[in-house]
Amino acid sequence: MMAIVSPSLLAADFLHLEKDIEMINKSGADWLHLDIMDGMFVPNISFGFSVLDAIAKVLDKPMDVHYMTMRPEDYIERTAKLGAKSMNVHIEACGERLPDIIRRIHTAGMKAAVTISPDTPVEAVRPYINDVEMVLVMSVYPGFGGQKFIEATIGRIHALRNMISECGSKALIEVDGGVGASTAPRLVKAGCDALVSGSYIFKADNPIEVIDSLKQLTL
Ligand SMILES: O=C(CO)[C@@H](O)[C@H](O)COP(=O)(O)O
Ligand SMILES: [Co+2]
């Protein structure tokens, strides 16, 4: 099976977003990854619903929305209204509200992904592993694009892959941060199903070819 590729729009040219969305539509990308930040959960602010609404009108691919916010549950219905495929919420932000948030994401008709930052043990997702469609593993500290890949992520992906098979879960593993030519093949080998990649794709001379090269990585 080919890797799922989800380009992260954070690295796009925000003055010419339409051009980048058209490129994504033409490309072999499976999803479009959209990073929402609130300046509280992470020390940065990205973009909000006025931008998401505009994107939704021209985008042909499913939206993979990554909430780096303290209260993602406040936006479940609006995210579903956009037509988003999945909502990725951080375990560190949701705490004990997580089971209810997962239920509400499903009721709104979306797939739910539980997301873990680099310092959160992989074991923290075990209680939810049969309830979510995906686990998003951060391979950088969330908040900014263009950071260096944290090598310890490879071991974390192996551990998560083992947990998923032990528990008979169908959850996909997605990885986010510093994914490029030297890291993507090792991540897929370790058991990743889906690769989020921002700078490596959008800063390339030929982003469509880069997306294809990531897709060629077989699971
Ligand atoms: O969620 C985030 C950052 O917080 C990511 O989705 C980044 O946007 C990935 O960018 P690169 O590391 O691939 O440049
Ligand atoms: Co992201």
C-alpha cells in the first residue's frame, strides 16, 4: 500500500493561496493538513475560519484539520460544516474531556484523531486506541513549521504500531513535523500510514513531484 500524503498548508504562500490549493488539487496528495493554533496551547497563531471557509470552496481533497488549541471542542460543529474529513485534537489540551470530545467528533460525522506532542508517552493513547480512527504523532514541538525532526519519533512509531496490533485497533498512524527525504522512508518502515509534510513540499521547485515521491513509499 502507498503512503498517505497530507501536505501542510502552513508552509504555503499565503499571498497566493489559490495557486497552492490548485496545485494540491492537481497533485497526488490524499488530504490537505490544516494547522489551527490559538496562541495559548502553542506560542503561535495561524489562521481561522475565514481562511478555512475560503479554502473549502476550492479544495477537492479531504481536510485533515489539526487543532493546536486549548478547547478544540468549541469548533466541532463548524469544522464538520466545512466538510472536513477528520479532526485531530491534542491529548495534552483535552485531558479528561477527551472521551466526550471523540464522541462529539463522531456524532458530527468526522473521523477522530488523538494527537500526542513529543514529550507525551505513547502509552497515553492506549485507553482511546479502539475509539479513534487515527493517532497523530508530533515529530517536532507543535507551533511552527520548518523545524528539525526529533529522531526519538522513530522508536515511538514502532511502539505505537505494536500497541495498535496488540489491541486489535484499526487506527492509522500519522506523523507531523520535519518529514522529508531523509525521514519519510524510515517513518514508513517504522509503521506510519500517513505523512504530513509542509516545508519539504511547498518550498520545493516542483511540489507535485515531491508529493509523488512521498507517495511512492510503500507501507
Ligand atoms: O503541526 C505542525 C506544526 O505545529 C505541522 O503540521 C507543520 O506545519 C509541519 O511543517 P514541516 O515541519 O513539515 O515544515
Ligand atoms: Co500539523
